[in-house]
Amino acid sequence: MYKVDLPVDQSIEKAVERRRSAETARKARIFNPRVRVMGVALDVLNQQVQEKKHRQNMEQRQDKAFDKLREYHDNMLLQQDTEERERRAAVHADLVQHWVTQQHVEDSSDAGLKCGLKGAAMITIPESELGPASMQVFQGEGIREVQMKREQIKKTERDLRVQKEDQARRFMGNKHREMLVSRELMHQDVRGVQEAALEEECKKALRMALDNYNRALAAEQAEKLREQHRREERENRAEMWHILTSDMMTECAEAAGTTHRVVTDRWKGMSPEQLSTIHREREAQRHERQRQRDAEKMQDATWDLQLLKLSREAEDEETKAAELRRQRRIQTDQYNVQLAREQQTHQEFLNQKLYTNKPTKNYFNQFNTSSR
């Protein structure tokens, strides 16, 4: 046979060791006089302080993460705004380039009129085939055309100037609005920093006050413990002095009957006055008990007579009710017999006198002889 070294399962041993450690810690916590008497769990307080510090650190990290996220979002919005403006400028430039390269005045349908050709060079259809709808130039149409073009150019320039001023004014308004928004955001950030600093100072003051309160509470508990020790020591000394100077140690005979209870180790028996008092009280109790028994017997006899009377009255009422039911039953039977006789007489009248002519089969065959 071969010897195989298998790994030993130590989970049970670890569980037993863990339970032993927990029991040892529990005993140390229970049998610690400082924790048991003063009621101050320093380990728990230290754990609470560490948890509070950890929570504050987590809150600070969370605030910093939120600040970074807000800055990132602001930068993303600014970048998107810049990209949108660049995209619009590129689209506008492409549109202007398309106008310049693709939409010439000479390529339009009325290029002959706008370019000074008066439409004569562009017409290739014979004049005999043209009608009134083909006319493009009329008499008196070109009067003051140059002046109208100048006025139109001036009006276009004024419109462009107004549009530029309006655009510049809107740009300045947007810039001013963005400046106000950025200033408000900056004020909010400054206010948030101030509030965070103020909150941190308040938390620091609160921690200091809590530490002072804990120290004062620990000092108060220590003072109470010392006062309790002094009081117990005084009570122990007073008890020792009372025992040394008590009647038990001095063997005073008068102490046996001075209290409300009998001291068995000093009692010498009752006196004749006490015995006579006991006998009188016992005799009075016996007479009172006999009187109560006689009164109970009389009351029981009275109740028995009353119950007997009530039972007799109930029997009489039951007898009367039974007799009344018997009379009613007799009357009902007589009435039923009379009804039976009347019914039998009426049936005999119907069968013997009224329905004497019975119909034959021919009487019934005369009905339902057609489909109508």
C-alpha cells in the first residue's frame, strides 16, 4: 500500500478558533470594570470618530468630483458653442461661394434684360410665331432705370448696415449675457467655496464641542465612580459600627419586643396580657363567623323558597299553555274535517251532476284537420 498525503481540512479548526476569539473578546468586554461601571465604550467612541472622519473625507472627495464634473460640462458646452459657430460660418461661406460660382446673372432667364441686350440677341424664334405673351420690353419701361438701380443699391447698403448693426448689437448683448452668466457662475462658485469653508468650520467646532463633551462626560463618570466608592465605604463603615453597637452584640433583653417582628433568639414567650388578648380576639372571631353562617343559611332558605315558588308558577303556566295548544289542535282538526266533507260533496256534484256528457273521440278529431 502507498501512503498518500492528503491536505487536512482546517475550516473546522479555524471556525473553532474564531469562536474562541469572539468569546474571549466578549468576556474581556463584559468583565472590564471600567466599561461595566462607567458605561463608556472607548472602542465604540473611537470607531464612531473614525467613521465620522471617513464620512467627511468621502464627502470632500464627492464635492471635488462634482466640481470637476461641473467644470468638464462647462468646457464641453463652450466647445460645442464654438463648434456650432464655426459650422455656421463654414456653411455661410460655402453658400456665398455657391452663389458666386453657380448663380451668375448671365445664366438667369431675364439675363437679356439685366445685361443691356434688351432681349433681342436671346430670341431665336421667328417673329411670326411670337405672340403678346412673348414681349419682354415695353415702351417707357427703361425710364430712370439707372437712378432706380442707384436707389436700390443705397437701400441695399442701408439694409446691410442695419443688419450689421443689429448683428453687432445682438453679439454684444449675447456677450454681455454670457459675461453676466459667467460672473453669476463665478459668484456661485465663490459662494459655494465660502459655504463649504463655513460648513467645515462649523463641523470643526462641532467636533471640538463633541470632544469637550465626551471629556466632560468621562470626567463626570470618573467623579461619579469615586463618589460611589466613597459612599460605599461610608455605608460599610456605618454598617460595621451599627453591628458592633447593636443589641445583638450587647445582648440587650428588652430588644426582643421593641420591633414589629419577633426576634427568635431573644424571645422568652408571651405575657398573660398578650394571651388574654389573643383569646378574646379568637372568641370574637368565632362569634362573628357563627353569625355569618346563620345569615347565610337564612338567605339560602329564602332563595330556595323563592325558587320553589317560581318553579310552581312556571309549571302552572306550562300546563295552561299545553291545554290551550290542545284546544287549538282540536278546533283545527274539526275545521279540516269540515273542509274535507265540503270538498268531497263538491267533487261528487261535479262528477255526478255537472259533467255527465263525456266527449267522444270524434269530438276531438274535428280539430286541426288542415295546415291552416
